[in-house]
Amino acid sequence: MQVTIPPEAFLYCYSTNGGPRFRAAMASFINEHFNPFIPITDSQVLAGGGVTSNENMIAFSIGDPGDGILVSGPIYGRFELDFGSEARLKIVYAQMEGVDPFDVHAVDQFEKAIIDAEKNGTKIKALLISNPSNPLG
């Protein structure tokens, strides 16, 4: 079997985002295994050099300083740094109180956390789902 590497693969911009073949493969994988209501296209796939750098890019893209990211607690403490250090977004915890964060009953816990955050002046911009229940997976 011969592996062909296109000349573009040796350019800096090609490798930092995975290149077009990677994004197409990821879109195909997501569509096949998760069956989204609206299929994902390769133009919607973004790749970066690790979870922390991707979370940092997302933070700057979705919120302003002081806005919140909703998560079910407990979580991996690095999320607070990934979203907060530079973009200055806040991690807002929804305490599950024994409810599985992937169960329909978790919605009540998320709603409570959103209401409390908004009372304290924090606008929730996203829900971060950490699977499998990091750090408890």
C-alpha cells in the first residue's frame, strides 16, 4: 500500500487544523455514529492542538468577560482555567444532587443553576458536557 501525502500537508496552516481530509473524516464519523438531526459538514469541524487550546478558542468565540459556562458538578478543575484565564468566562456549577447528568431529570438542576446565575448577573452562554462525567468516569 502506498501512502500519498499532498504537498499542502507540509504547510503550517494545513497541519494545525487537521487538513481537509481530517475534517471530512470527522464529519463522516459524527454523522455515522451520532446521527445528528442536521448532518455535520466538514466546514463545521474545527480542530486544534489539544482540549485546552480548543476550549480557549471556544471561550473567546461564545462569550464576553463575565459570561458563564454551565457544567454539572463535580468537574475537572482545569475547565475554570481553560475558560477563565484569558477569556474570563465563569464556570457555573449545576449541582446534580445524585441525578445522572445525562438523565432527563438533570434539566431541573441545570435550570436552577441558570436562574441562580442570572440573579447574580451572570449570563449563561453555553452548556459544557463532559463525558464520561469527568472526573468521575
